Amino acid sequence: MNISFDLIQDKVEFFEADRLQALEKKVQEQIEHNKAIMLGVHHVQHAVAIDENGRKLYTAVVHFKMNK
């Protein structure tokens, strides 16, 4: 039996929330989790959309890369 472990080198995660503070909290928690598997933040992109009822939806895409 041959066991091999491949390290994750890139990972992209998507987040959404109805409040900016909630979105920031979700992203920060995931940053801490990804530190355990040696991934750091490479790029963050965020946006806000407003639906037909005037409610805001905050979104973020975070690209994690392996720390070297």
C-alpha cells in the first residue's frame, strides 16, 4: 500500500452575507483555518449587490496560495 500526500497549492473560496461585518467575520475565520494548512491570502475581490427590494448582499472571493 502506497500512501502519498499532496499539498494544496491554490484554493479559491466564495463568501456572502447580508452585512459587511458578517462577511468580514466569515473571511477572517477561514483565513485562520487555512493558516493551519499553510495557505495565505493571495488576492481578495469583493462586491455589493442590491436586489429589487433594496436589500444589500455583500460577496467576496478569496484566493489562497501556499506560503513559501
